[in-house]
Amino acid sequence: MTPAPALGLTLNPRRLTALGRSELTLLVRNRAALSVALLMPLLMVFILRSTLGGSEGAAAVGEATLTGGIGMVLLLVVYMNLVSAFVARREELVLKRLRTGEANDLEILAGTALPSAVLAAGQSTVLAVAGAAALDVAMPRSPLLLVAAVLAGLVLLAGMSALTSAVTRTVESAGLTTLPLFLLTALGSGLFVPLERLPGTLASVCELLPLSGVMTLVRAGWSGGAQAHDLLGAALTTLAWVMITVFAVRKWFRWEPRR
């Protein structure tokens, strides 16, 4: 394995758009994955509306489910989809060829991630607007905080996907290599069960998981009322994971096929 050189810190909009357009073409060709990704938010809202109905506490459950749904969109559309994309482009020598051109490493990685990130942002918007209306849930009380949390999640999970691709040999094995982070996040980052409901020691450990800070900010952006120290802690946890991920990607990301 040849470690990647330092990532360039500049992003050329023209090259980034061109790379993103090429990746979007490849994503659209994968009709099965694209259909699941596009229909997931609407299907989730339909199922939840039928299940919750007019039950007591339905609004609170609906709000928790929509915030958890945003987390699931980030995991499925960004993390799991991008791991497969990075591995496929690497094994097909696409990444190697791109590095011989004008684009720097950061532009190549960002361009590959751009369509999935835009798709996830759009789905999160659908959940926030259509989901809230269908489930009779109040709209986000701090939309700017919610947007910032989603953007942080996009950056973090795009980096995590690049890192996970380094230990993924084939596209077929991506389902296995992404499973640990998916399960840890789904069960321990407060997607559907708030961390404060967990036992004290377990909650303290789960607060340090990669997506826990993002989910804390997502819930605070939707429901409001979070304490300043909780928001600061969540932001610092997210920033720390972003920095760790960037360092790890620069050191271990694979640009050429595994031999």
C-alpha cells in the first residue's frame, strides 16, 4: 500500500462540478440503488404515519423518528453508498487515472462524494418538510443548527467512507466492512433512542461515537431547548472525529487496487 500524499486544500469549482457530474452519471446507472435511496424517505413517512396514527405521544415519536431518519439517510446514502463507490472507482483504476490530471486529491474525493451528499441533503429536506406535515410534527425550531448538523454529518461520513474503503477489497464486501459502524451508530448514537435514556456509563461511552455529536445537534436543531454546554460538547466531538478522519484518510486511503 502506498500512502497518499497530503491532500490539497483548494477546491476548483469547475473541476469539482465536472467530477461530480461524472459520478452522478454512474450513480444514475445503478437504478436499483438509486431507487431505494430516492424512495426511502417517502416510504419511511408512509409507514410511520400508518403505524402512529392518532396514538398518544405520536407527535413526540414522530419527531424522534424523523431525526433518526435523517441519521439513517446519512448512513445509507452517504456512508454505505460511498464506500462502494470509492472501492469501485479504485478497482477500475479511475482514481489512479484522475490523479494524473489537473485535479488534486481533495477534489477527486469531494467530486466522488458530491452526488451522494446532494442526494442525502435533498432527502433530509424531504423528511423535514413532507415528513413533518404527514406526521403532524412541528417544523424544526432551529433550522440553521439543523442544516449545520447535516452538513457536518455529510463531511464526517464522506471521510469515514473513504477510510473504510481502504480496508474493503471488493464492492461485494462493502456490506460487511460498513456493518460495524452502521450498527454502532444505529444502536448507540441516539438515532431513535436518546442517549439520556441509556445507563450512565454506557451513555458516556456512546457520546463518543462518531455520529453521536451530529445526532445531538440534529435533535437540538429540531426540538430546541438544548443546553449550551451540550451543544458545545457535541460540536467538539464532531470536530474531533472530522480531524481524526482527515488524518487517517491522508495516511491510509488507497488510490490503487489492492494486490
